[in-house]
Amino acid sequence: MKKVDITEQLEYIEKVKEINDGKNLKYYILTMGCQLNENDSEKICGMLEEMNYSKTEEMKEAGLIIFNTCCVRENAEERLFGKLGEVKKQREERGAIIAIGGCMMQEDHIVEKIKQSYQYDVIFGTHTLHKFPEDLYNAIINEKRITDIIDIEGEIIEGLPIKRDNNIKASVTIMNGCNNFCSYCIVPYVRGRERSRQAEDILDEVRQLAKQGYKEITLLGQNVNSYMVEENKKGNNSPINTFAKLLTEINQISGIEKIRFISPHPKDFTDDVIEAIRDCEKVSKLVHLPLQSGSTNVLKVMNRKYTKEQYLNLVEKMKQQIPNVTFSTDIIVGFPGETEEDFEDTLDVVRKVGFEQIFMFIYSRRVGTPGDKMENQIPEEIKHQRFDRLKKLYEDSVSENNKKYIGRTEEILVEGYSKNNENLLTGRTDSNKVVVFEGKKDLIGKMVNIKIISEHMWYLKGEICK
Ligand code: SAH
Ligand code: SF4
Ligand code: F3S
């Protein structure tokens, strides 16, 4: 896959920096999507800081306001329109520059709507993120609206500056795009086709992070276990050409204590990945395994390419092969044509697997996807009732499931002070459960052994092992 030359963009960064000299300008950024979207925001922040903008959490103070959008469900889109109404005043009264980027900008009907009815200065998409310096420069110099969207398969961008939100945990995008076209999902249309970064570039980034003191790495992609699959078809010659090999390599980087990844696809969960999770001591034994539906019929229409039984067999295999494995998942309720019986199948899988965490979604029609064109849409009321039933089943299991932790000793990366109680430190178990405990500040960023003493639904309490 061709790498994009960003030299010109680095020059634009310098040009905007000159314009901003002595002005003490601030930027405000709102990240509205998933972790990939967050990682893109970190790159936008990186470019802006190089241009001498400094970050503010107050929109009112900002000379530049950026929305990094998401369109995976309708509520994400509605949120943007609400915000665009709010910023109108900032632009008219103070001359604040408004930039809108991200997945939603790859949808033609949305860009049209914004052009017609809202105020903005720059619109950029997922394939033009790296051109943000040039677009911003042109908007400032020419005082005109810039729309920079391209609809390409996508290329690989390396070398953009990045300003990370956290100094202990970092996410690293290993691949972009998606080839799966699940029939409910907009992501393949707005993120382009699958393309993987070269392993050496990823390893360099992780080594650099380790050197800077980062302890936990989350590898990101829409379908991480098909890492390099497309490149291998085209004659890739890197020896690190599978996800399992990549995990094994990252596991050897000293300084990194914990490796997580999202999301794998059940259909691509090959044995070598299972073995790598089992054998790499730093790789979290929590597997996020998106189920979407427990009904074989629904899964077929969703184009997920596995059945209920195949999913359950995969879970069973991992339970046998990976000591202390746990699972989390994503589930959609109310997909077109979902019958009561189909929904019962979903509940059945939830009972059988015993997920640590479930991200539950009500099906949302996305323009341009096959699901949107299906005639047997489920009434809102039934969707909501099913959502509530699933939520209850899950919530009823949380406290029972938490009891297994009591008395156990967990090795935990100390992330900082608890948001709800500033006297307590916090971190997460390998299975991603929040743990709070008493301890001194100098433990932040270190791995400590914590004995779990009690459970409180959404968090566990523990004490440092002497
Ligand atoms: N590539 C990842 C995540 C994609 S988006 C994966 O395959 O797991 C995250 C989650 O949003 C999906 O797993 C799915 O559960 C949910 N989602 C995607 N499209 C949706 C839609 N149209 N309505 C409701 N939920 C949706
Ligand atoms: Fe969407 Fe399916 Fe691709 Fe995930 S795998 S991003 S759900 S199309
Ligand atoms: Fe992520 Fe939303 Fe785009 S979930 S990939 S930001 S559509």
C-alpha cells in the first residue's frame, strides 16, 4: 500500500504557525466517535499544537472549533446538528473558525445539508485528515469555505504529529477501513477498504511509546484479525504478516506491560490468534468478540458469516485453550426481520457465554446500507422493549459475576486518581473492570498487585498486597 507524502503538509503547518505568531490562539475539539475517531483527534491535536494552537476545554475561548464526527448511529448525527446550531454565534460574533471532520463528512447527503443550512469554514473527511493543515491555511488566507472530501479506497499515512490524551495508555491504529459490509453498518462506506500499516512502522511507534513511558497499548482496527490479509494477497514481503505475529512481536517490547486490541471479527478468529493470546503474557485475556445477534437467521441477513453455533464453539474453544479468558461483546437489537424467537437466541447466547461487558445498541437505519432498504423494519416500541430486556438480563448478571473477583489478587496498572473519589487510586483488571484502592501517588504508571475485597456493580474495591 502506497504511503502518502506529507512533506507539503508539514510546510503548511509552518505557514499557519507564522500566521498565528504572537496571537496565543486556542482550539477546542469535540470527538464524537469510537477509539479510531479518538486516535484521529489525537493526530489533529498533534498538528494543531505544532501550529502553536493550545487546547482549551471551553468552546467560548477557542479561535478554532473542531468537530470530529461519527455516523454509526442516528444519535451521533443528531448531536452534530445540535452543536452546529450552538457554534453559529461563536463564528458570527467572534470570528471563530469552524472545522468539521470525520466519518459523517464522507456521507454526501450530510455534507449537502451542512452546506445549505449551517455555518462552517472547513469540511474534511477520513481520507483527507492529513490535509487539514493545508485546508485550514486556505480557509484563513482566502476567507472562504473549504470542502475537502475524497472518496478513495484510501492510502496509508505515516509520520503525522500526535498529541496523546493520556501518558500511560496509548492507542495505535494498525489498520484502516473495512471490507465486511455487514448489512446494518455504514463504516465500510465512510472509511474505505481495509489497508494495514507495515509492521515495522507499528513496532517503531510502540517502541517509541515504551521509551516515553507508556505502559498499555490498545491496537485499533475495524477488523484487527484480518491484519495484512489484503496486503498478503498483493505480495507483501514483510515477515510479520499476520495479526498473531504482530501480537507476538509487540509482546517482546520491554516497558510495555499490557496489550489490548479491538475489534476482532469472529469469522477471522484463526487458531494462531488464539495461541498468541494464550502465549503472550502481556496480551489481555479479555477478548472483545462482537456477537451482533445470537440468531443464525439474523446473522445471515446481517452478512456476519458465522452461525450461532460457530460463535458458541469459538467461545468454548477459547475457554478451553486460554486460562482465565473473559469476553465482552457488541449486540444490536431490532435488526429488520428479527422475530421474538431470534431475539431469544440472542438472550440464550448471552446466558451461555457470561460476558464481562456488553455494549448494547438499538438498530439504527443508515442511509446507503442494505439494512435501510429492508421492508421488515421493527417498530420502535418493540426495539426498545427488547433493548430493556437485554439490559436487564445483563445487569442482573453483573453483580453475581463480580463475586468471582472477591478474594482474588489482580495485577493492575495504576492509571491515576479515581474520578469519583480523589483520595483513591484507580486501574483496571485484565478483564477491564474498574478497581479502586488506597495508595500513594508515586504508584501511578506502575503495575501493582491488588487484592479485591468487595464489588459495587460497576467497580471493584481492593487493597494493595503487602
Ligand atoms: N468493526 C467493529 C465495530 C464497528 S462499530 C466490529 O465489527 O465489531 C461498533 C458497533 O456499533 C458494532 O459492533 C455494532 O454493534 C454497532 N453498530 C454498527 N452499526 C449499527 C447500526 N446501524 N445500528 C446500531 N448499531 C450499530
Ligand atoms: Fe461495520 Fe461489520 Fe465492518 Fe464492523 S466488521 S465495521 S460492524 S461492516
Ligand atoms: Fe468510528 Fe463512528 Fe467512524 S464508530 S469508524 S467514528 S462511524
